Amino acid sequence: MAKISSPTETERCIEYLIAVFQKYAGKDGYNYTLSKTEFLSFMNTELAAFTKNQKDPSVLDCMMKKLDTNSDGQLDFLEFLNLIGGLLGLVCHSEFLKTERP
């Protein structure tokens, strides 16, 4: 029998993202999407530093609208991943700019 290896760090990160999404999804109806209320709860809890630093109170509404690519008023997991990927890209870019300055 083939030995089953432990999940890699990347696989554990993906599992964690799925778990976090599922933690917030489904309270307002659909188990596989985030409603606007669930999205706001996620942002205010999991990304509180980002949320608190926003001067424009409509920024989260705008984010939700841009992430909701099929315009159904909900974020499915793929739309949620666009948020995570975008934030990761911003962080990486910021770190890259810091290292590039003389």
C-alpha cells in the first residue's frame, strides 16, 4: 500500500481558507455563498486592521460589488478567492517595493 503523506503547508493553507469561508457562509441562507452581511462580518473579524483603516465607509460595499462578478448579491468561493488573491498581491507588491528602494 502507498503511504499517504501529510498535507503540505500550501494544502493546509487552502484547507484553512475553505474553513474560514464556511465559518461565515450560510448564516443568511445559502451554505455556499457569503451574503453582504456575512461578507461584512468576515471583513470586520478576519481583516479587522484593514477595515478599521478605511476612511471611506462605502469601501466594503464597493469591494463586495467588484468581487461579485456574476452580480447575484452573493460571493461564492471563487469570488472570495479573488479577494484573498488580490490582498496577497497587494502585500507582496508592497514588500517588493520596500526592498527595491535604495
